[in-house]
Amino acid sequence: QTMAYEAPDNTLDPKGIAKYLGFHEMTVYRFLREGKLPAQKVKGRWQSSPQQLDEWLMKQSGEFEG
């Protein structure tokens, strides 16, 4: 049994980020390039964590209200 979307230390690659957020993978890559998503490049690969993404989602929903 393999965890296709989550790395062992609870980090998500772009495919995992897309699945987690319900976005298309290409959208995730575009947002990463534009600096719109909370993620770090580690050894040349993008990664983020569910905690970072949850915080980002909370901020996004706040911006759309009022």
C-alpha cells in the first residue's frame, strides 16, 4: 500500500496539493509559480503541508467576505 499523494513527513507534492484543495494540477503549478500558494521548494520540488494549506484557505475565505 503506497501513499501516492502524501510524503512520509506529512508534506504534499503539487499533485497532493491539487487533490487536497480540489484544484486542477495545472492550476496548482500556476499558483506555485505566481507565489499564490504556501509552499517551499525542497531539492527542486514543490511541497506544502495540510496545515499551511488550511491556513491559506482560511485567509482566502476571509478575503471573499465583506
